[in-house]
Amino acid sequence: MADSKLSGRSALVVVANYGVEQDELLVPVQHLRDAGAEVQIAAVTADPIQTLVGDKDPGQKVSPDRTLDDVDASAYDVLVLPGGTLNADALRLQDKAVALVRAFPSAHRPVAAICHGAWGLVEADVVKGKTLTSYPSLRTDIRNAGGHWVDESAVSDNSNGWTLVTSRTPDDLEDFLKAIEAALTETAT
């Protein structure tokens, strides 16, 4: 039976159609749904999303619920940015994806990014003054964008009027999911 602690809450997960790390997409989506949240996956196109395992091996294909062009950011309580090097690199070149990343902090709503998903935060110029983590290879990008990079499994930063939840790798998913739940619970009150 599904948990209802996030009932009435909604999450938008934004990905490219190729290269998202399988567990960084599927595990949070299933976890949030099991906790009672409504979750929508938005991709660049309506084509199936080809996930990867370890950035190289083909994983499951997933059908997006909508395209980036069909998303109204104000309809969601949290934005989730999964990683995968190819996914994150492709997304930061999509103007609509970058605009979505900017929309959530502007509306004081949480953003959660794992692994290479933090590239979207850097591209959207929303990390200045924030403490966050990511896949280690992004630390210089984050520092150059004005963020404070730390090597922790999950980081939640509530400064500057909005919550940023970040995590390093699929190995940290349990801590990442707890932090997302906490951010959604806090914004519900």
C-alpha cells in the first residue's frame, strides 16, 4: 500500500531523451509516487527516454508524460534533476530546461539535483551562495558559479529563500530521497 505522507504534493522530473542515469530517474520517481506524490516526467521530445547504467550500458526505456514545451512550472512543488553525464550536458543546452530550473527558485520552491544534474543549476545561474554537492568532477564548475561544493551524500541548503537538495551518485539515493521528502514536507506547512 502506498504511503500518503506526500499526498497532494507534485514533482516534475526533467530529463533529456537519452543518457539519464537509470536509477537516478527511476528510483526517485517510484519513491515519490509510493509516498503519495504526483510525479510527471518531462523530456525534450515525446520520444521514449533511453536510460543508461553507469553512463554507458543501455538501461530501461521510459515514456515521458510530457515535453518541456508542455510544462507549466507553477503546477509543481519540486523540480528533480537526475544525472547521467550525457543527459545533464544535453539539458543545459535546452533553453526551456534552463528556464524551468530558474523558475523554481524564483517561486521559492525546492529543486533537487543528483550527480551531474547539478550542471543544470550552474547553467541556470542559481548556485551562488548555496552549499551543494554533486558528482566530484563538477566541483570546479560549481565553485566558479559561486557555490560552495562539499563532499557529502546529500546536502539541503535553505538559504536565499528556497531549498536546494543535492546528492553525489546513485549510491547516495537513500539520503537524497529523505532530503527531498523533508523539503516537500517543509514547503507544505
